[in-house]
Amino acid sequence: MNKHHLTIISMLAIASLASCNSEKKEKEEAARSGPDSVATASDSLVLPAPFATESVENRPEEAGWPGGKTPVAPEGFVVTKFADKFESPRWTYIAPNGDIFVAESGTKKSADRITLLRDVNKDGTPEMREIFLEKLNRPLGMLVLKGYFYVANTDGLYRYPYKDGETKITSRGEKIVELPAGGYNNHWTRNILANADGSKIYISVGSASNVADHGMDEEKRRANILEINPDGSGERVYAAGLRNPVGMDWAPGTNKLWTAVNERDKLGDDLVPDYITSVQEGGFYGWPYAYFGKNEDPRRKGERPDLVAKTIVPDVPVGSHTASLGLAFYDKDKFPAKYRNGAFIGQHGSWNRSALSGYKVVFVPFKNGMPAGKPEDFLTGFVESEKKVYGRPVGVTVMNDGSLLVNDDSGNVIWRVTAKQ
């Protein structure tokens, strides 16, 4: 555990059993190991025992938005409908020239296309809307890099020759990386991100099951963040044991990769916390053998004590069963100072919890490239009742003009959040 991590006060108030004395002692010793050492998220996070509550299935009706109703942001912000009438607009990517690309893809039914939006007069409403690329296979991550448009389909990474400003691609493209397809629930999503100089691309690949339910042979190259060269060569596992890492971004002012991880199910209402974390090169984050540090999963008990022992404690817990998928750092200056360089997290919402959790966008403040406070609600109002929700936020994207776009794949809307001037 990095001794320079800043103190994070956990948002989870969970009445539970304490962590074992040996791990507590280990953490206390680590906290005293140097003059700059501080406590970490795990020191204030007390987890319940596995199966302390019954595992339940609780899926609210996804009702859509009544006319005129929008999500709710804090005082000083305005929420408007940026664009609608999509088919599951799960992810958004802003190209270097400001063009907005929306991946329309879903779990059961998928449009399998990318739509281009262009706000020509910069008034906050796109005047141009074109189908940019279609006949894909559950696309999610997108990237413009060195004359190519990259698309992360569920079964592989493709690239297409691309010229700045193009409104449609009709070529077949080139599959440069084969990826393991299929998977549990929404783990078909593949995100991509380049490093600062464009020399490497990172691919997030979620697990094929909840907790290696069918053995680890099914999980080859999964529950990982992969690193490749832009031509698809040189693949290696950058970090492992990440059950479903989807959102990825670079902390402003650093070269540190961060990811949002959707953790495992069926251990009870308050296990296991989803989290955002800095990603250590070569690091192992526990899945499927351990969770949130060296807490062994009873369903994989005794299988890999070596990996349990090396499990890294993630940085910031953001609630159990929240389906935290989206992640974007706010690197602009239009929002109030407290938001600058902090992280927005899109929480798609629970299905394995007796009381709904997630269904909102939360914010974690950062300072000097590290978390500097507990998660707080930013965009709410998606839940009507315990039985009904209006929509489900997923991707979060910072626009060049300093506004925040929020993909609502259930409501088929992209919301825009701006600060009042």
C-alpha cells in the first residue's frame, strides 16, 4: 500500500465485524513506517462478514423520464438535455477537434453503432447528428490517435483510417487485438485509453463471471487492464485482479492511471464495495480470490493464498453494488474550484441489494493528484422509488467547454451539466 496516499473518510457506514487483528496490525505498522505516512481508505472502512445479509435480486422498473423532468445537480449548476432519442447511449468520447462520438450498445439488445454529434456554433446543443460507424459488435471505448479511429468492440480492438472532421466511416477496418467476448451481466464492455504521448493504449477487460464461477480457464486475459502498442503488438497485462474495470482516466498533473471497478455480487447487501483506484503497474487487486485488500472470498477459500497476500487495497470505496462504471477527471476551470482535478463517477445502479444504491453521479475531490475527501453526490434524481427509476447514468465525459456530459443509457438521453455564470 502506498504510504503517500491521503486520508479518505469512507462514505460507507456499515455496521459489521472488524477486520482480523493481524491485518489491522499490519496497517497500523504501515501507517507508522515513515514521517510522510498517513492512513488510507481501508483503515476507516469496516466490512461486514460475508453473507451477513441474504443475497437478493432487486431490479427496479426503468420507466424513462417524464416530460420536463431532469436529474438534479447541486446549487449553482444547470442540467439540460444535450441529446436524446438514442438506443442505449452508453459511452461518449470527445475527439481532439471537439467532435462528440456516442457508442450505442446494450446487453440484451444492441444498436451496435457510433453516432457523431457536432456542436457547430458552440451553443451547447449539437446541430449535426450522423451515424458515424455501424454494424459493430457491442462497442464502448473510442479513440482518435495518429490517423486512426479506434473502436473497442466486445470481441476485439479495431482501427480505421481517419481524417479529422470525417462524418462517416464505411471501411471494414482492421482488427488489431482479439479480445475474449461474452461475459456475465454487463462485462462485455471494453474501454480504451492512450497515454500522453500516444505510445501505448490501455484496454479494460472485465471478468467472464461473478467470481470465477466456471473456473479460471474461462477468465484468460480477463479481469485485467491490458497494455498494447498502437498497432496491437506488445500486449502485456498492466494490472490484474480487477473484476470489471470500465472507466479509465489519468489524474491531472500526474502520469498515474485510475480506473473505476464494478466489484462482485452475492455476498450480501454491503459487500463488496465498488471503488476507484490508482492502478499500479504489475499490481494485483484481488479478484477472484480476495476483495478490498486481503479479505479472502469464501467461495475461493484456500485456492491462492499467494495472491491473497499480494492483493492491493484500492484507494476510494464508492458503495457496494453501485455498478460504478464511468470515470472522468475534471481538468477544466468552469466549475467551482472544489471540483478542479477531482473525479466524477457514473454509478449505473444496483440489482443485488435490498435497498437501491448507485443510480447517480458522485464526485471525489483530489489535491496534488490524490484523493482529498470522501465521495459526495453530484447528479441525483434518477430514482423515483425503490421500485422505479427514470434512468441509469453510465459514462461521464468532460467537454472542451468545461461542461460535463452524462450518458443515461436507460433513459436514452445524454445530459449536460454546466455551472451558472
